[in-house]
Amino acid sequence: MPTLSFHASGPLAKTVKRTASRQRRKVSELLADAVDRGLKAQQPGSLLECCADLSLPGKNYDPSTPAIPPSDWRMLKP
């Protein structure tokens, strides 16, 4: 696998190492994922692509239930 290197400030290096440790990942894995996401986000049409999942209903979505539960309706009345 090719190797890349970059220069980081002290605070950035600490943040990267701390984040990798918290996620129990290697620093190189964390950075590779971050660079990959960053480059994909700069491609034309990426905004539509990255937000596409926001338009999908959640796992607990039930179209037969009201958007606002009846127990909360009293809070909406003046």
C-alpha cells in the first residue's frame, strides 16, 4: 500500500491521536477515512449524494402514527 505523509501542528496531531485512540483505530486508518471523505465531498454533485440518506425514513418510522402525538396537542393550543 502506498505511503503518504503530511505535516500537522502539535494540537492537530494530539487531536488525531486522541480520536484514533478513542475509536480504537490506527492513526493511518482514521486519516485515510478522513481524507477519502474530504475528497469525495469536493466532487461535483457530492452534496446531493451525501444528503440522500436524510430523505429516507428512519427504522422506527410508522406512517400510520401522527407526526405529533395526541398527548402533545394540548401544548400547541393557545
